[in-house]
Amino acid sequence: MYAVAVDLGATNVRAIVGDKNGTIVGRARAETPQGPTAAAITQAVLDVVRDACRDAALNPSSVVGAGIGSMGAIDRATGTVAISSNLGAGTDASTGSNPGSGTGFELDPIPLVDPLANLIESDSVVLLNDTLAGAIGEHHHTYPDIDSSVYLTLSSGIGAGVISNGIPLLGTDGNAGEVGHMTIDAAGRLPCGCGAAGHWEAYCSGNNIPALARLLSEADKNDGTPVETTLPLKSESLTAKQIFEHAGSDLFATRVVDRIAELNVLGMGNLINAYAPDVVSVGGAVALNNPSLVIDPICERIESQLVVHTPEIVCSDLGEQAVLYGALRCAFTGKIEP
């Protein structure tokens, strides 16, 4: 007996076919369309599910259900998701191929539940926030004995899924955990893709790290202490990946990465003080590709920020598969539960 799981992100859409134990028999992946219509994204999801089922040598109608972990604002009543503040930036969080943020266009809500239910010929389709799916995946497969945990993603955007006393924290319409939109800079020097300014995501997400580098460079010039760098700061092709790769050998890149660490400590401190977890599991391409530069500094400095118990902070064991494993779990249970 198999089910299908989908991870719809701003950069990629992934699907797997697996059994209730998490054994994967089929998988597929494609780039997430950056518009021009919501229907294009829906079609991409359906195509990837078909490809995953083909890889598993199964007809889509033979799976028992589906789980979708999605970016954006979930509307569980309609089975749709509103556009994410990260969609349309055209950025791979692992490469930072476009330093901009925000969509630059508007889309109608993206239909997910009904089209997928029609494809698999089953009403058993569960839609949930992608970070909550990640939290469920980590809880079920890595920390089944931990009642309170957080899955934090540092990727194209920043968000968290929370399990408190064994219960997934949903919030209205399942949209709790938007910690990337916590304010960490009251001066609001960088705009967030959501339209506000000063948010954690505006400084430390894969989409926006190049903007932080430019901000720091301008501050250095204004102070009369510019730092030489080999980074192409004036180029639209500047990437988060380049900045992390040059840290240690380029003084300015090192400074940017140090500032990212300082801001991540503030954001993580807010998160831990708000939810008091026993474990914070960190995923997302920015963290997974640079654990010593992203996760280690948080672990070293976080205690000074906390008024609650200091949790274990770890790199996700499931890596980029955490959302898929959580969505697969929900596909089999037919509900949002660990």
C-alpha cells in the first residue's frame, strides 16, 4: 500500500511515493514555475506526481492518499494556497541566483487539493504548511519520544513548524509558524518579500543574503571604512552561495557571514523563547549547505538570548526530505498529526 507526498517550494516541487514506514519507491522533481498563472503551478504539481508514480511503476489512482506540504498561506477550507512572498524571485536558495525578493506579479490562489484528488481518484488529500510537514517528518522519524520540537527552515524563505506537547501547532487555517516575519531590525533597513521591512527573512534567507551584503557594504562606505572584496556586489548575479564560499578567505564575505550569524541568533532566540522546544531541527538549503557557518554559531551563542530551557539545536537528519516524509505521514493518517 502506497501514498504520495508533495513538497511545493518556491524553487522546486518534489514528490515521492512511499509506504507507511517511509520506504520510498518513486520520486520526481522539477523547478517551480514562477507564474504566469496559478494553473501553471498546479499543473507542475500534477506532472511531478505523475512522474513519481511512473518511477514507482504505479498508476496514480492506485495510491491510497496524498499529503502536500506547501509554501505560502494555506486555505484549508478551499484546498488552495495563496502566493508565497518568495515565489517569483527566481532564486535557488542553495545558489542565491537572484538577490531580489518579492514576486513582481500577482497570482490567484493555487488550487492543490481538488486537482490532486482528481488525479489519484481519492478524497484523501491533506494540505498543510511545508514547515509543519517538516516538523511532523522529523518528529515521526527522528524524535518520536520528544513531545515539544521545532523544525526551522533557512532556505529561500524562513519559517518553522511547531509540535507542542505532541500536538502540531496549526493556528488559523494552518498558518502558524511564520517566524521569518518576526522583526529583528526595528530600523527596517531591508524590505521583506511580504511588503514589510526588518523581518528575519529579509536579512538571512537565501533570497535576501545578497541584499544584506550590499547594505553592509554601503554602511562601510558611509563610515569611511570600505572593505575590499572580490564579491561582485554590483552584479545582479551575486549569490548567497558565493558569499558563503568566500567566507574565511575574503574579509568582507566573512563579515557578512558573521552578521548573518548574529541575526540568526536573534531570530532563533525569539523562536525558542516563544515555543520552548526540547529540540530545534534546522533544515533548508542555506543551513544544510553551510552547517558550520550557520548552525554552529547559533549553538555557540544562543544561551545568552534565552529565558527558557536551552534546547538541542541540530541539523535536520532528514535534510531536504523532511517535508516529504511529513507529508507522507499525513497521507497515511489522513490528518495533520505526528
